[in-house]
Amino acid sequence: MKSHDFIIILLCIIMFSCGRESEKMIACGVENPQQNISWLAELIQKTEDKNADIPYVGTIWLVRYKGEDIFVSDISPMRSASRAYYLFDCAGNDFKPDNSDGFNKVMEKRRIVIFSNWEH
């Protein structure tokens, strides 16, 4: 490959990658649900409190299940042995899927991480 061919290919890659807007997170009809859904923002803020006696750690996923946006969280106190999942609808109410096997399959394949404070 000639050097000018390489430069042309490189310029094309740069041109097509620049200016491309990243996909915006929209859930429950709002952009940036981590900031714009009050109960969700409060949950995230709780995990970011560095002065808390017991730090909270975990992850929040967004799952689209039967046309509804559902938030799944495993956030719990760091000293807790619990690793349960908590499911919430857009209003922050507990959500119970009508078919847990179907929900688990959706969770395995189509979840989107919207927050995590786990240190890897």
C-alpha cells in the first residue's frame, strides 16, 4: 500500500468518526435518566457519598421489557452479603414481571448499564 493511500484511508476514518453524535440515553421518555429521574438520581447520589458510614456499591441497568423501561439494581451496602436484584418502573415503584423466566432472558441479552461504581 502506498503511503498516500494510507493517508487517504486515515482521513476518511477520521472524517466519518468525527462529528458523529453519540447515542443519547433515553428512558421513561427523558434524556439522561440518571440525572433527570429524581428517585434514580437520589439512588445514584447515595452511592457517591464518600462520607457515608457504610458505602453503597452496585450497578443499575436499563431493561426494556414488554415495551416498558425497567430499572434493575443490585445496589446495596458494601458490608452486606446480599446480591439481590431490585426492579423499578419509571416512577420508582417496585416492579414484578409477569414472567420471571422471560424477564431473566431479556436481562441476559438486552440490558444496558446506566450506572456502576464497582471498582474493577
